[in-house]
Amino acid sequence: MPYTGLTAYSQKQADVFSFTRNQAALGSMKQPAVGIYGERRFMLSENSVYTLAGAYPSKLGNFGVQLNYAGFKDYNESSIGLAYGRSLGSKLDIGVQFNYFSYNIPTYGNASSLHFEGGAILHLTPKFNAGFHVFNPVGGNLSKTNNEKLAAIYRVGFGYDASDQFFIGTEIIKEENK
């Protein structure tokens, strides 16, 4: 669900889902927020995706929680993540998230993994932001009995707040072995 967090590189359009794309977006959160997202592509239950995101700002930094579920009874993936982000002044925000990911296929079995992700956002001007994000940079197997693993993902993103109502953003993504 990449489009739920596309506003991570905006200072004016950011919402509670922004940190799901880059945890550094938590650094600019000013108020507590909760968001629920659900999608059923092509009206098929097999393509269901659900996300719950919550953010809580504090004096020690800002905290977030993310719950994801995708799939149906014969194949599903779920994850839970705990995030932390903070502003390091007017020019830099940083963040990190620790995740537990699992998938289940009743006839095949299940597997799970612990991993982390993190990022930084630079506020180059009041309207132009740039950042980077890494997901699972150290790899790790999904289970002890096979060689399945979650891929490492690297992203570089840019955002321009043209006005209070108009934002332009883009990302370049590199996924391991792709």
C-alpha cells in the first residue's frame, strides 16, 4: 500500500499514515492520531488489505504503532510494528521501527521474522524535502528450516509542497535481487 504513506515527504500534507512509508515523518507529528485503512481490490476477499496506524507525540519523541493484515484464510500475511521518530532541529527528522512479520499458508505452514526499518527526512527549504528509508537492511530468514527471507528495500524520496493544498512527491525504490 505505498500510496497511504506518500505524504511522508511533505510538511503540510503529512498524516498518521506517513510514518508507514518513512518513520522519520513521526518527527513532525504535533497531535495524537489514529487511522484505519481497508482495501479489497477487484471486490475479491483474496486481495483484502487492512492497516491500522496510530501516532502519539511526546516530549521524548513521537511514538507510532502499525498493524497490517493482507490475504484470506488460505494465505495471509500480518505484521505489527512499533516506531519512534523525532526531530533533530528544523532541518532533520529521524525514525526507526521494529517489526514482527508472519505469513500463514494452511497446507504449507507458516513463517515469521523480526526485522527493523528506519529513515531520515531533510527539510532542505520550507517547501522542499528529501529523505531516505531502509527496510530490513541486514536480511534474515523467515524460518529456521528454509532459505526464505524478506528482501531488503532501499528508498530515496523527494517532496515539494507547491501550496497548502498541492503536493508533488516521488520515490526511487531498489528491492534486493530486483
